[in-house]
Amino acid sequence: MGLRQQMAYRLAMWAGLATNLFFGLLRVIVLIALYQAQLSVNGMSLQQAITYSAVAQSVIAFLTVFGSSDLMRTVYSGAIATDLVRPVGFYGYWLARDFGGSLVNLVGRGLVFLLLFRLFYAVDLPNDVIAWLCFGVSLALGWWVSFSWRFLVNLASFWTPDALGVGRALFGISQLFSGFIMPLRLMPDWFRQWSEFTPFPSMVNTPIEIYVGLLSGAELWRALLWQAGWALALFGVAQLVYAAGIRRLVLQGG
Amino acid sequence: MDLFSTGLMSGIGFLAVVLVMLRFESIGGWTLGEVAFLAGMIEMSFGLMDMVFGGFDPDWFSGVVQSGRFDQFLLRPVNLATQLLGANFLLRRLGRVLEGIVFFGLSLWLTPVSWSVAKLLYLPVVVLSQVVAMGSLFMVGSGLIFWTVQRIEAVNILTYGGVELMSYPVHIYPRWLQRFFTFGVPFVFLNYYPALYFLDKPDVLGFPVFAPFWAPLAAAGMLLMAIWFWRFALRHYQSTGS
Amino acid sequence: MAMIQVANLVKTFTVNQRGGGLRALFAPRRRTVTAVKDISFALQEGEMVGYLGPNGAGKSTTIKMLTGLLVPSSGEVLVDGMIPWKNRIRYVQKIGVVFGQRSSLWWDLPVMDSFDLLQAMYSIPRERYQRNLKMFREILELDDFLQLPVRSISLGQRMRAELCAALLHEPQLLFLDEPTIGLDVVAKERIRTFIRYVHEERHATIVLTTHDLTDIERLCERVMILDHGKILYDGALKQLLERFEGQRRLVVTLADPLAAPRLPGLAEPRREGAQVFYSFDPKTHSAAQILAMLNEEQTILDVEVRRAGLEDTIRRIYEQQLLFPVDDRTGKAN
């Protein structure tokens, strides 16, 4: 990449981080005002809520919380034809491709963001190695769930020419139920219960609650299993939908 | 469908806040209904602004300048600003206006507001002020593109971030932020102070009694600065080309 | 007074130096590029001039200054008594511009809608609008695609629509920037015919910028050649060809090609089958002379005289730098 391109890319990255930081800090201010004098709400203390927000914002890029549209674009442009000829499985291909990019974002955007954030508010760290491990596993599972979800949404392009519009709506909904905007613990119980019927909490809320230390012992294992369950379920659904979609695509002539 | 998804997108953020407030009941002493008043107002106005000032949307405008299409605007015998105001009209942005109306409606349902003729007359003035003020920010953002060609993310913080900021009562923010949005970019007078007037709430920041009515002044001030800057930016473009 | 009067026009740009590492971020090295270095010319009403030059010569910069898009660093431009960039709206009303590479029409709207919008923008009286529209529809054969959106018509169709659009408000001055670019031979000819029509019937003043030298050959009597921001030539096309045409070729088919002689004052001829090629400088020899010399000894079966095209001529001028900038202090052309 030419130096000028790199400069532009880096500037864009800093700009993105600045926006991230702004919204993250705004969220924390709102949380502080909400908590007022209360020490803990539904088991979550203010400090934990702040840490939650910081970590949530830092993994935005890694988890691609706002959704992606790369796949549907290849469908619409016809480039998918070359992808289908590859010997690698379609799902696996996109998985690998996505993971590579996401990993870069974890360090580049995620870590840097946390460092910047610490200039304003304190961010807790998990207590011991085991906590870190559990978080790592949970985050990876969360990523997998997120990927399968995005994969599925993009597959809508096999059926409708306006997958972008559909995607926008669906990604918006997933943001709400995933606990990205506000921790699910701070929402009414009935809302939390309903959201458990969706894969979304597994993407953001679960890993971050583990990080913050709100889940332990049996609860922790249950949460991880639940996540794994969703990951596998979505994986299975993705395969089915994909098969159906390919059949349709081939029949229609692309 | 497009309308719905656009409205949903922008509404999701505040919806999360609504849900959270069901547990907390108040923020900075303001109830959910009162906060919804703030959010509803500014969302309606932003949506309207987005439709009217669509041509000045930096995201769209940067594409126009980069591709060289902007020259076409200069070659037509019509005032430039007039051309731009109609150039990027997207009906689906109405979705955000509708979403704002929903939240505003929610607020009115939850909070008793004692309406008077004066308040009813001032309400559209406030909306107009907000539209003009945010439009000015768009104008500045687009003007900057003549120098940088790519849009500047920082402007997004003022426009989209500004909408979020104005959705909450100002006294929850740290002092330095409050001061910035009083003397820097006068957001405080656009939504918060008029809301104090409509909702009959006391002023905890100690501003003069007339502060709620400074919204049109703040908007006018921002507009004048934006127009001046836009003209300056245009002159720069004409002496350096694309 | 001339329609277009340009005096000592200069345009300088400051460009950021690329690269340079970290230093470049804080103190970018700036370079001044002078795109147009003191040019002057005048165009009378009703003239059509071909504006030529290699890429980067400063042509588009000049055109931008003439159309009011760019403000010069120094010098004067007077078009029809007005300064282009001052009073933009009034000035633009009087000119028509066609960019070959960019469209002035509304991409998603039917062509007809673009015309209607232009009528509103230029405040064209209804009667005049209808009259012009009818005429252009006929001449340019627009009816086939008048109701189609601009994005779905072919390039040739689009160029016809653009020409119509540029002329609806009856401007007396036209700037055509590469109007035939990317078109097939038939389409090009159509556009040229139309331009000729506009020039002759409407007495429009036209500045035609093009890389297609056939355009110039077909349409322009006067050419201006620009290179490195300076005018190399401003005058009649005929004279340019006469001066710089270079070698012509006499192609004779001989009964006995192997016996083709080397003629005095000429280079060794080239043989290709039965054809023999003699290159000669038309200033020193004439085809007739050479034929006479050949006829003495040889049996000539067929004759052809090939001239260097405008393209070859121009190429030679660029490559061999045969022209030097016009020194307008002394007023002498070279």
C-alpha cells in the first residue's frame, strides 16, 4: 500500500476511534446519571456497567456489530460465481476470510480503544488466568455466532434484491437484543427473558458479562454451553439455508 | 419498508434507553417521559433536516466532489445552495421523522404538559431552529470537503453525536462539556432550554430567564457562520480546482 | 471586440508532495505546479477553434478558467465582455458546455425530464424551448430514447442528448470537451455533422478540445496547440500541415520492382512485393518530379501518393519538439 494510502487509512482509523470513543463516553455519562447513588442494580455495579460499556465498544469492530454486507455484494455483482467454483466450502471460505479481518480489528481497534478509554474512566480487568480464558472462549463463541448470523442475513440476497434494506433492519434489531447498546442486565427482566430466545445475547452480552465477572461457577458453564448451543444451531441453519439458496440461485440462472 | 427500517435504525438506540429507564425510573431527575420529550423533538428535527439539507450531507457531498460531478452544479445558472438543497432528497429519511414523532407521542402520553397558546406557537419555532442549526453543521461539514475531499469523521460527532447529546438533560454532563455546548456549539439552547419551558421544569444551571427562547437566535447564529464558511470554502475550491 | 479575449493567463497550483514518511504528516512538502504559463489568444465571434495538446498540457485548466470553474492566478479573461468567474449565474446562462467524460444530465431520470429541468433552470421561454427541442429531436434523432433514463442509454445516444441539452438555451458560445470520445466511427461522424451544423447555421463560437484529430480535420480551420502550459501554435490548420507535415510517400507498382533505382536526393526506396515506397519531402521534391525520373527507365503500373496524416504530424511535433512557445512579447510566431 502506498504511503499516502496508508496515511489515509490510518486517519480513517483514528477518526473511527474518535467516534467510537465519543459514543462510548456518552454512554458512560448516561449510565452514571442513571445510577445516581445506587450501588448496584440487578447485581451490576456502576463500575461493572462502565467496564461493560468500554469492553462492548472495544469489540465493535471485532464482532462486526453493525453488520456486514460483503457477501450480499458479491451475490449482486455476480462475483459469487468465482467463489462457488472454489474447492473450499462456501461457509468455510467466508468464515476464514472474516476471521482474519476481525482478528486485526481486535488488536488494532479494540486494544487501542481501551487504552484511550482508560484516560477518562477506569476499566476493570478480569481477576485471574481462568477468567481470561473463559472470556477468550466466550468471545470466540460470540464471534462465531455473530458470523453465522451475518452469513444468514447476507443469504437473503439469494431471495430478494433488497437484502441491504433487510440487513439494516435485522442488524439493528440484533444490536438491541445483544446487549451492545445497553447491558441486558439493566433492562427489564421480561425483555431479558425474551432475548434469550434469540442468538443475540450470545454475541455480546454473555462474553462481556464473563469479562466483568458477573457470571461464575455453574452460571458461567451454563452460559458457555448456551452460547455453544446457539453457535452450533446457527451453523446448522446456515448450512440448510445456504443449500436452499444455492438451489434457487442455480435454477434461476444467477 | 424502507421508511420503517430507517425509523427503526435510528430508534433502536433510544429504545434501549427506554427499556433501561424502565428499571431506573429517572435520569438526572428527569423521568422517562421527559427524556422522551427531548429525544423525540431532536429526532423529528434531525429527520426533517436530513430531508431538506440532504444535498449538504457530507457523506453524499464528498462523493459528488470526488467524482467531479460538482462542476456541473457550477455550470448551471441557478444559485448553488438552491441546487444542493434539492439534490439529494431521500424520502426514506422520513422514517426518522416518524420515529421522532413516536417518541414524542410517548412523551406526551407519559408526561402531563400544560399547554398554552404561547407554547404551541413556540414549538414549531424550536423545531425549525433545530433543523436550521443541524443543517448548518451539515453545511460546514460539506464545506470542509473542499479542502479534504474525504469526509471528516469529526463532523459526524457533532451531527449524529449532537443528536444523542441533545436527547438527554444537559446537567448530567461534566461541566466542561456543558460549557462547550453553551459557548462553543450552542446545543444547550436548542433542545434542553426550550424543553425546560415546555415541561415547566426549573433551571438548575442558573441561566437567565429568557434562555429557553434563545433557540432561534442560536440557530440563526450557526446559520450565518455556516453560510460565511461555505462561501469561503467555495472560493477556495474555485481557486484550486479539484 | 473579440468574443473571447485571453491575456497573459497564468495558473499555478500548490501540490502536496507525496510520500516523505512521518515528516510529511506535519510539514508536507509543497510543490508549485504551473499548469498554464502565460498564454494569450483571441477568438472572434463565430470562429471554431480546435484546442490540442498532450495530456497534462493545461488544456482542461484553461477551459475551466474560461467556463468560470477556476480562478486564474494572474492574467485576464474576457468572454463576451464578462469575467467568467465573477457573476457566475449570469455568465453561465450564455454558454453551453459538453464534457465528453462526464454527464450533465440527471442520471436516473428520463432524458426528456432532464431537458425539462434545464428549461426551468435556464428560464427558456416555452415557445423557444419547444422549437429547439423539436429541431434537435429531428436532427439528432432523439425520439428513440427520449423517455429512457440516462443511465440506460448508449454512449452515442448520451452524447447526442448532451449536445441537445447544451444548446436548448441557444448559447452563442460552446465549449466541447472531447465530445466524440469512446464513440464508434458512425456516431463520431454524426456528432461532427451536428457540430458543423451548429457552427454554420447558428454562427456559434466553438472551442473544441479533442484528442481525435479527425475531429479537427473535419471541423476546424484554426487550431491551437498547447504543451506544458504554453501555446505552441495558434493559426490555420492548413499552414500547420504544410510546415510540419514531414515526409510524403510515393507508392509505385513497377513491372520490375527489383530494378527500382535509388533516385538522387532521396533515400533508398523500400520494397514490398511489387510495390516500391519512395519517401520524399514535399518542400524539395514533387511527386510529379519523381514520377518523371522513374518513368525514364521503368514501367509504372500504378501510382499512389500518401500524405502523413494530421496524427503523424502532431506526433512528430510533440516528439521532436518542432515548435517552440509563441513569444508574445515580440509577437512573433515561430
